[in-house]
Amino acid sequence: MDSNRIKGEAKKVKGSIKEAAGKITGDRSLEAEGVAEKAAGTVQSAAGKATDKIRDAVRK
């Protein structure tokens, strides 16, 4: 499993927590930061999945 997948999923979780904390506290800046971090995690995770698929295809 590519490390980008793991790091991306971790960013998504961290972003979700920040987003929820921002909503609860009414801190729009923190909420926006969480949304952005979730999006970055999604992209990084997708890059890791693509790397895994390429690696698997080369091994066959």
C-alpha cells in the first residue's frame, strides 16, 4: 500500500475533526481549514491509489 494512501486518509480524518470543531464552536476559519484539509487528503489518497494500481499492473 502506498504511503500517500495512508497519509491522505489521515488528512481526511483530521480535516473532518477540524470541520466539526469549527461548526460546533462557530469558528468559520477552522471549519474552512478542515474542509480544505479533507479535500487535500482526498487528492493525496487518490494519488496513492493510482500509484498502487500502476505498481500492481507492472508486477503482473
